[in-house]
Amino acid sequence: MTPTHDNRWVTSVTLSPPSLGDNTADADRLEAALNKALGTRSVHMDPELLKQLPERLRAWNYRVTAVLFKDSGGAGILVHLTAADATDTLCGLAVDLGTTRVVLRIIDLLSGEHLGEAVFDNPQTAVGPDVLTRIHHVETPGGMDQLNRLIVEGINNHTQKLCSRCGISAETIHLVSIAGNTAMTHLLMGLNPRWMIRDPYIPVVNRPGVVKTAELGIGAHPAARALIFPNAGSYFGGDLIAGILYCDMDLREETAILVDVGTNAEVVLGNRNWMVACAGAAGPALEGGVTRMGTTAGPGVIDRIGIDPCSMAIDIHTIGDQPPRGICGSGVIDLAAALFRSSMIDIRGKFVPERCGDRLATQNGLAHLTIVPASQSATGKNLGITQADLDSLIRSKAAMYTILETITGSVGMQQHELGTFFVAGTFGAYIDPQSAITIGMIPDLPRDRYHSLGNSSLGGASRVLEDSRCFDRVNRIRDGITYMELNVNQDFMNRFSAAKFLPHTDTARFPSVAVPAGDCQSI
């Protein structure tokens, strides 16, 4: 859907002035016009705004521009009112509330133009790099307040800097849209997520709805409102619902699948009529700290790796073409695929010493393969991967494939029937589908069926601010999802064991992947 000015949150209306023949109250007169513009039955107006309404309507000759929003029940909210001929910049702030990184985007609510973006590391990583550590920290004295303060101050500081770059003030922000996983939104709201990680895994709230930004502590216009995207459960958050909105899965006739790999692998399968979702621990081996060189994508991080199967020469590419300092998820997958194609690892993911040569050594009792020698790395240390890292990757890729196999099987589909495969997030932006197919992480589909969405969480959060029709879609998406719990799914566990080989115990599932024979003539 392409937004038009009729679908913006900013609208200008001209009211008929009161008269002896029309003694409608000022607020009722304005509400009737705004209901017509917004398609609602009622519009809430804050008491502070009502106090100023009579003088403003008369000073502006009953011609006004309104910034509108909706509440959780679909009723309208008058957020801001100004003269119809005013030249004020009226802005919205979209927030991708990531566990590792937070992305901000300022949007002109009238034109839909993106005025600027900012990215910063989630300051809660000072407490712990992952959700689980942070939830446990909540149990310590002052833990909740600390985590809440860190993220709120982080958003405010970087919003101020972003506003300065855009030549506006934070008070021009009237609407905010926030998409994050369930734990991150809880910590932003100051809600204790303790029961999310304990059987039966229940969050405090699944539909946070619309709140005043002042109640969150977020610096914006005093009357600004924030939509916090709803969750489908403890492990399927608002960031995924934003992704569904962004790729229009809820409007598609054809069944598609959306995958986002981060702390977990979160998957949703469906179309306009139905959706089924699940999440599982398939992400940790692909980014941030599991491999010795593991890190999130950024300058100097290896995102592409190739190995010549005859010379064994390793070719790497780093983000920004800077000296290598680590490897991100796409690089880990590329590396595993290259090692397999060059017979440096076997179908179990175990190093083959005679193929690895002098790059393979034993360190602290573990087989270790050097990818970048210390003399060529930005860290001054060897960058490499251990057998334990590879074992972790094999489990991770097996979990990913099994999640996809289980969710398609649950609705009677074969994976080859998938017409569109959306890959979201930073993982999706860098991943080479052929490498992921080579190690058996994703199904062996024609490459044109794979579509990288980039930051779909930010994209979905932005769409709510750009197009008022998207607001109602958010709740419809959330209510239309059936969540599958994998922890108690025996079928998942049975399939998982079969997927812990490269590319799979059933190689017929991967016809495009040639299992290497061990010499370069046959590779």
C-alpha cells in the first residue's frame, strides 16, 4: 500500500464557525471534523489542549492542522494542534529496539520523508550482552531501574544528537513507534520480565499499546504518544510483527516465510488468511561472542570468505574494506561453507587435518584453524575458529533448518513449495543464501525466492508513522498469529538429530550441493 496525504497522521481541517443557529461546543465541532478525517467514532483531547482550544480556534479562524494518532482500542487521539498555515516541522520517531543495537529514524509526518537515522549500541550491554543475563540482573537490588535508565537515557541522548543533525528540536517529535523483542520492550517500560524465562514463560503484557512518551521518560513533545508494538509471546516480539507489516505478509495471497536470526531464530509462515510462528535457539553461534572472532556486523568485520579448494588460499572481505577484527554471522556461514567445499571439514563438521595443513593447530586442548594471521589482523592476534565453534555452528544450523522444516510441516507444506523466503535483520542483509544452503541451514530453493529485507523492524515501525492504515494492521497481525511451542515438540527433536550433518543426512534435499570428494580435481 502506497501512503497518500489522506493516510498521513497530519490533517488540515476547516470548521464552520459557531453561530446562534449552531451552538456546538468547540471541542465537539473539532472532534466531528477529525473523526471524519481519521475514520474514528471519537477523538480524545488532553485537558491541557482543551484549555487552549477556544482562543486558538478563533485566532486561527477555525482553520487548523492536527497531528492525530489512535489508542489501543482504535479511538482517535488529538496529539497536537496548530494553525493551518503554520510552517512547523511535525515529526515522528521510529525506534528499532534491538538487544545489541538500537536504530532511530526521524520522519516528517506530513511528507513521509526520512530526515535522518542514528545507530548506537544498546547501553544495556554494559550489564550483559544477552536477554537472559539482563533478566537475571533485574533480580538484583536496583537492577530494573538501572536497565530501564540505561535504555531510556540512550534513546534520549541519541535522539537529541539526531535532532541536532536534522536541524530540529526534540519537541517537534509528536509520534513515536517502537518495535523490539518482548524482553526489550518490558525493560523500556520498567516491567519485570522475570516470568518470561520461567515455565510457563509468561510476559507481563502482550499488548502495551499507546502510551504518552512522558510516561516512558522519552524526550519529545510533552503530549507526544508512542505505539509499542505488541508481542505474540515471550519469544516472538514486536520486532517480528513489525517485520510482517513491512513485507506485507498479512496482505499476500501467496504463502511466504519470514526468518529473523538474532538471539533466537524467529520464524513466521503464512499469508493474508493465516499465520503460524515459532522461535528457537538458532542464533547464538552466528554472531557475537560464540566464536573467538565472533562479533556483530560493523567496520572491519569479515562478512565474506572464500577458499580455493586447490591452493587452499583464503580470500576474505571486510565491511568497509578495513583490516579484519572479527567475523559476523554471514561470515561464519561463508566460512563453514568454504571449509566444507574445500574438504577442510567433513560431513560432521570436523576438521580434516591433511586438508587444513599448518593452519590447524592445537591450543588449550582444542583444534584451532587460523583464518587471518596476527600480522594481517586489526587486533594483532590470530583470528580463527575452533572445533568447539564449529560444533556449535552445526547445532545452530541444524536448529535453524529443523525450525523451518517443522513449521512448514505443521501446515502440510513441503519446503520446496515456498515461493518467497524473506530474511530479515542484519543477518539477512549480509547472508549469502548459497553458503547457507551449502551447510544445510536453509532449504535448497531457487535463489530468486530469497529476499533480504534489511532492518524490517525499523521498516515496520516507520510504516506506522508514514501510513495511518498500518496502525490497525498491527493488532490484526498480532491477533492472527498462531504460536507453536518448540520446547515440547517431539517432532522437532527427531528432525534435529538428522540435520546435524553437512548439509543433511538426506543429501537428496540439497541437490545443488555437491558433497566434496576430498581432492581438488573432483571439487
